[in-house]
Amino acid sequence: MSERVRLAVRVDGVVQGVGFRPFVHALADRFGLAGHVGNDAAGVFAEVEGARQAVADFLTAVREQAPRLAVVERVTAAEIAGLGETGFRIVPSPAGGGARTLVSADSATCDDCLRELHDPADRRYRYPFVNCTNCGPRFTIVRSVPYDRPATTMAPFPMCADCAREYHDPGDRRFHAQPVCCPACGPALRLLGGPAGDPIESTVDLLRTGHVLAIKGLGGYHLAVDACDDAAARLLRSRKHREDKPFAVMVPGLAAARELCEVDDLAIRLLTDRRRPIVLLPRRQGSGVAGAVAPGNRQLGVMLPYTPLHHLLLERLAGPIVLTSGNISDEPIGYRDDEVRERLGPIADAFLVHDRAIHIRTDDSVVRPFRGRAQLMRRSRGYVPEPVTAAFPRHVLACGAQLKNTFCLAKDRRAFLSHHIGDLENYETLRSFTEGIEHFRRLFDVHPEVIAHDLHPEYLSTKYALEQDDAELVGVQHHHAHIAACLADNGVAGPVLGVAFDGLGYGPDGTIWGGELLLADLAGFTRVGHLAPVPMPGGTAAIKQPWRMAAAYLDTAYGAGVPGLDVVRRNESRWPDVVALGHRAINAPLTSSAGRLFDAVAAILGTRDAINYEGQAAVELEQLADPGERGAYRSTITPGEPLVVVGADLVVSAVDELRAGVPVPLIAARFHNGVAAAIAHACVTLRERTGVGTVALSGGVFQNLLLLARTAEALERAGFAVLTHSRVPANDGGVSLGQAVVAAAQAG
């Protein structure tokens, strides 16, 4: 007779809300084992008893055959005294204990649930909240851990007898699926402000007739219009106060996505991934999407349906819809029902709502393909709260930046990067920031011993950090945080040559940095190079009016002999005063910002003199550039320590060719290529000084796909290993992770 043993087993990772207990129950039945399994605040615990080989096979299967949404980080087991029991059961979750388990992200509707949704014989036919252990809401409905129904926003919906039978049946796909529900016992859909009748049919009719709809989703409300109706898209822009920034589009399926965009194998994987992000893809001409959806943009943000409600709407409409965050420009996505109806009332003609509460607002994630892998532009729904692995000897809170804010809470081996908060410029985003921190602290049982923050004293995230009096404060320079985030994203510690190009960051020398070359590791950095500083006339006004940066760069390059250009003529009444600001250094701080250099060239080439959203001039300059052009402007690199890249040289070359009648798309491309060449040249010089042969590229300017591709190519031709972002954004959405790993490295 085979030796009989009993083991106490613990499983760490994303193991709650993903069908892990039913999975363990089924394994125990398969291997003929007795015992029990349960959830607690640390994860999943189990005791299994049976033949030694069967128990060993069980442990292997736990590690290697986990459910689709599970992430098994560690399985530990210890022999304990046998009880001689028979049968295997799921036991209740014990109260108390520190929260150490991981919570699953929300996941798109699985194929099994879609089959039920479309089966007229199924009791969940056309029910817009169908879900199971393999899909549906998770993070957005969790109030606390352990993950059980009473700890979610499904608590107000007692299960009917049929759902309870599925929930308690170990052989059912919904065995211990916490959001399980059906039309008899679950959330219900309503259309407010629209015609009576079936809410989905009425919503589709309204969309077809040019109306703006507010639709409640997983992590908040969206605003929707027919994406082929130009008047409706323009109406939405007007009401939402979003003049130019592209809208995202949801399409019924892959065939529809292919009609709108160029879709390769990687794009298919991203579009159909369980996270269902918005995917930025090359746009097909003549696709039928209204011009007002993404004006002047070669790319289109496309996503597939990720909830049963989306599937029902898109199948009935049989065409693409604009699906953009339900907010007024610059505010976070709305998610509280009463507040949303008040704030979106002037925008939406009707509201498609339901009565399942959203506990934490979570906007859609945005990714793009780059060199064979996904590159996150906004990390939120579907990805959060999956952790990034690093070493954290102490509990850390990192407060992030002012724009595209995220925060990060970290302990042990995990950094929990938050969902996208947005720009901390109003009460709503600040409330989202502070409430989010408190929620994450409770959810993951993090008690910050160290609070990391940006050096900029006026950032609201910095002010929040400075108001905390129960932890050690660590200021982290903005561009060091960018490079540290790239290092953590790639799982390396450095040292590297870090190229941090963005709009602005507070420099320890009192200037505004933004075109930086750093010799950096996680613990520290040395500024070994930068773009030559120029005045920023009017301070923040120069960010919103790129022609001011054109004035600064042209004055730096030509002095009183500025050539007669359209940008000068368009702004001639204010030009002398703006130039004088720079000369007198009054409200004109010096900046090495790469973003401001791009703004200057964009204004000179006539893209725009004023912007409606952050980085707009640079975005349009990239769209203007001829992607087939390989010529590059040259810039002087002064050999001091730090070395200095003279950006004004690139401006002079652009002006010379503009005056010579060279087509603007060629000039824009040669400027991009010139910036890439200057980076590579500078890094070659720095490699000779430092011996470092790896370059990390980070900062919002590297959201520019043309610049990123050309810079990586130039560096690789020069023999460098190049690190770029993938799992966290290169923009300020990744800064909090960088702050966290810097604080941890310094604390260690």
C-alpha cells in the first residue's frame, strides 16, 4: 500500500477571483485526495491528504495548470499530521490577518459566456452581466479582501436558487464565482432619458440618429456616438470641450478592426487579449470613420467589446462607435451614478445605466505595438492591480507626478502601480488620487514607512507627500524616476546611460530639465549631458503657446536677425515683448526640455501656435513627418562635463530648408532623424567616458513612435543595447514606479 501523507499548502499570486479554489477542488478529486481549500487575506490555503505520489502530482498540477486568469508566483508545502478524513471541500474564509493576496484585474467576457449570451435556450440569453470564474469584473468591484461576494459590490444581489446551485457545484464553471448572477437575481439595465422598451434597442436607435449616449461600463462611464457620423462626433467634441484630441473607437470584431486599420498578428493578440485595451494602429484611408473622430492622425485607437453589454450593443449596431471617457475635459472618468448624471447631463442625451456599483474608477488602458511587443501608453483597466516585481525592503508609497498621475504602493517583492488617475489640476482628480491611495493601502495591507515624491514643490502629489508626518520622505528627481522606471520595467538595475526626454521636470540647479542624459542606476544618477537651455518666455504660457518657444529658439539662433517667417508674421504684435521676456529673464525660466524643442519646430513649420491638449504640437509634427525620409539634420555637441547638445542647430537647418522651399513633411522627418542622430552621437561620446554600453529611453517625448524607432535604430547601429518601456508607460504614468524603486534602492 502506498505511503499516505498530508500537506499544508499555500499558494501566492493572483489566486482569488480567478476560480482557483474550484480548480484545486477538481485537482483533488482527480488525484483522489482528501482535505480542504480556502481563501484568506494572504491568498489560497489548502490541506491535502492521500498517497504520496498523488500529492506530488497534485502540487505539480497546481503550479503548471492554473486557471486562465491566475498567476501563480509561489507554492509552498509542509507535511503535517494526517487526519484520515475522506472527501474534499471548500471552507469559509477566516476573518482577520494582514492582506497579502493579489487581486485579479477585470477581464473581458470569455467564449463560454458569449455562447450563453447568444443562446436563446439559455437562461442568461442576452443578459448583459453574464460572467464566470474566467471573466468579468474583479478589481473594479472589490471593496476588500479576502475576495468573497460580501466584500464586493455584488453584495446587494442575493443569489437566486439556480445561481446558488451553480455557485456550490464543484463541477460547474461558476463554482465560487463571486459575481455570478442572472436576470432573476442580478443587476439590471435601464435607459434614462430615452424611449421606453428594450434598453439596448433604444440605445442603438439613439446612436443611429446622432445622439450622445453615456454608457456605464466596468470602471466608469463612457460617452458614445456613431463613429461614422461626423456631425455626432463634432457635437460630442463641442459638449465635452475636447477640440482636437483623438477619440477611441470600439468595433464589433476583428473583421471590423481590419476595415479601419492595418492589423498584423501582434495587433490581433493585443486586440483579443483578455485585458481588451485600446490599441493604437495605423489607420486605413477611406475607412468610413468620421473625420472628427481622429482629425489629422495616421493612427486610430481601436478596441473590441469587453463586456456582454458592449457585445450586445455593437452586434445590434453593426458598426463602430466612439467610446471615450465619461468626463468633461481634464477631469477623471466618472463612475458614481448620481455625480455622473449631474456632471454629464449637459453632454449626454440619455444614460444607459445599471445598478451594480463601481467601487474604484478605472479608465481604459492604451497600448501600441512596437518592435514585436506591446508598449503601454496608459496602464489601467485590465492591467491594474497586477504588480511589477522588484525588491522592497520597506513599505513604500510613491506619489507620482502632476500630469498623467499614477501612484505606487510597494512592499516585499511587489510594486502595485495604480490605475490612471490623470492630471492633478482639479478637485476631482485630487480626490481620485487620495481615495485611490487609501483603497490600495487597505487592499494590499501596505503601511508606508517611506514616501517618495517629485522634487517640484508645486505638484499636488508633492504637497500631499509633504503633508504626511508618519513616514520618511524621499525626494526623487523627475528624470531619474523616468530612467528608474525603465530599468524596473526591464528587470535590470543599471548602470545605464539614461535618455530622459519630456516636457519638463524640476532640476536641482533651479532650471527646468527635460532633455537629459543621465548616468544612472536605481540608487542615484549623474547628469552627464543635456540639451542646451533656452528661455521659456511666459513660463507655463510657453507650454500652451508653442510659438513662444519658436521665438526663444529663433532668438537664440539668430539674435536680432531672425528671418521673416510665417510664425513671426502670425504673432508679430507680441513677438518683441516675448523675446524681451527671455532677455530680461523675467518669467522666462531656462529649460533644456526636448518637448519645448519639438514645440518650437512645430510652430515654425506651421502646425499650430497654440495647443488644446498636452503635447499636441509635437504629436502633429510627428504626424506631419514623411516616414520614408532618412535624411537628418546635424547638431553641435559641446564636449564639456556635462556635454551639451545644441538644439538650435536643428532649428536653423529646419528654417534654412523651409525658406528654400523644401516640403514640410521632409523637414519634419529630417528634424526627427536629427534628434535621434544627436542622441546616438552623444551616447557614443559618453560610452567612451563611462564604459557603459546600455541605453534606457524614457519620458513622454518617446511616445513619439517615429523618434523612438529612429533613436533605437541609431543606438543599435552604434553597438548599444537599448531598453524601452513595455509594461509601464514611458510618460509620467510610469514615474511613480520609478520613485518607488529609487526609494527602495536608497533605503536598502
